[in-house]
Amino acid sequence: MNTKESQLTQIDLEIGEAKKSIAKRDALLRLCRMPEWKLIIDEGYLKDDAARLVLLKSATATESPEAQQRIDNSIIAVGQFYQHCRSIMATGDQAEAALADYEETRQEIEDEGDAE
């Protein structure tokens, strides 16, 4: 494989990964707009359940170290899920910004080969 082919293969991989990230972000955006998402995830899990878990930390029925650890793990899970969603959004946004550059670079590589 010559240098041009290698460069095109690499840039095609970058373009493919960028498109996957954009597709994941767009899918998440569609989900977030659904009323079911708002009810189950936004209001239910990220808000109400998170508040319930924090209040549960101080309940006398959950004073054992094992119960406290389960509650802590559940609180951490809420935060990790929220961060995961934010990461998908940020990665998709970055990929969308980079995609035009990748496609421009690909065109430049092809044009260089045509000029030779």
C-alpha cells in the first residue's frame, strides 16, 4: 500500500468514527426529546431517584455499612449515567466539527494524486 492509499485509509477510518459518534449523539438527542425519556429518566431517575437515595443515606433503616455502600453505589451510578450521556453529546459535537476537516483533507489527498 502506497502512502496515498495509506493516508486515504486512515482518513476514511476517521470519517467513519466521526459519523458513528454523530449518529450516537443524534440518537440520544431523539431519545431526550421523547416525553417518556423526560418522565422516566430526567424526572424519575436523574431527579427523583437521586433525591430519594440522598435522603435514604440518613434513614435509620439503612445504617449498616452494606446498606450505605449500596446507596453510595446507586448515587454514583446516577452520576455516571448522567456523565455518560454528556460524553456522548460532547463527542458527537466534536466529531461533527471535525468531520468537515476530515472530508476536506481526504479531498486534498485525492487531488494531490490526480495532480501527479
